[in-house]
Amino acid sequence: MIKSKYELKEYMDQDKLQLGITRKYPRPFTDEIWKYERALRKYEYWLNNSNHNICVKIIGLFFSKLKWHRLGVKLGISIGPNVCGKGLSIAHINCININQNAVIGENCRIHEGVTIGASGGSEAPKIGDNVFFASGCKVMGDVVIANKCVVGANAVVVKSVYEEGITLGGIPAKKISNNNSEKFVYWYK
């Protein structure tokens, strides 16, 4: 959770590193995914920070939420605040839905068509660090995915996976190899 300007900068720097961007600021007519991630982090900062007076907080919260929401609708991305740890990397736009109750660790890379959601109840998935989600995969219900895993294209995960560093595939998803996420996700730790 981002509670200070220092943490905000740290999260934004790690997200930028994970995206492979070296520029200081997004370009005006491109870099929409980076702009969305920056808006998400600023919204998290204003939502969690109580160091400002109430008027400044309300104004900051309103405008940061407005920008985050507009970019999310434009890009087809729905990720709630305080869901993803630092190092978030969205590879492509369109149809990315992550339940607001999900917990995702650091260095997560997400491709288009990914859904991480609750199934019926309010319990959502808990994802470890350095996890890669390929195109079209689904993670549903009260499940846990261990660190350094790869969820393959169109896989549907409905049971917890506690073994680290494996690749999951199929419907329902099961272990298909011992390949970890190292070639897909930049591990900066």
C-alpha cells in the first residue's frame, strides 16, 4: 500500500522498470498503459494517505480517481486500488479484469484477456511474486498461486498451486512444466 510520496515514487519506478521504459515521462499521444499505471498508483496514494488536510485530500482523490477511471474505461482495464504490488506490467490493453479483493504480489506481468476474480463468494485469488499471466487466462475463486509461476494462455486456474516456479496450462489448469517466469518477468530482487 502506498502511503507516502517516497513509496509512490518507488512503486512508479518499479512499474516503469518492469515495463522496460527508460523515458522520464509518458509521451503525449502514446504510452497509454504507462499512463494508466501511473494514474492507478496516484489514486492509491491519495486513497491511502492521511497526511493532507481534508480539502486537499478530497481534491487529490477526486481528480486521481477520475483520471484512473477514464483511462481504465478507454483501455478496457479494470484493476482496483491496492491490489497489485510494485512492478506491475500490463503488456497489452483490452479486457483485463482483476477483482478488487484479489491480492497480487510484486513483479506481475499481465497480458490481454486476463480475468482474476471471485467465483460466487467474496474470496478472491492470492497471487505470489514474479507471476506471469499469458493471454486469456482465468484465475477464479479462493485460490493461491505460488511465486515465480507462469499461467499459460487460456488456462483456467480453479485450485490452489503451492509449488513455486512452474508453468500451468489447460482447463482446469495443472502443472505442465517446470519452467518458471524468469524469461517473462524482470526479477529485480
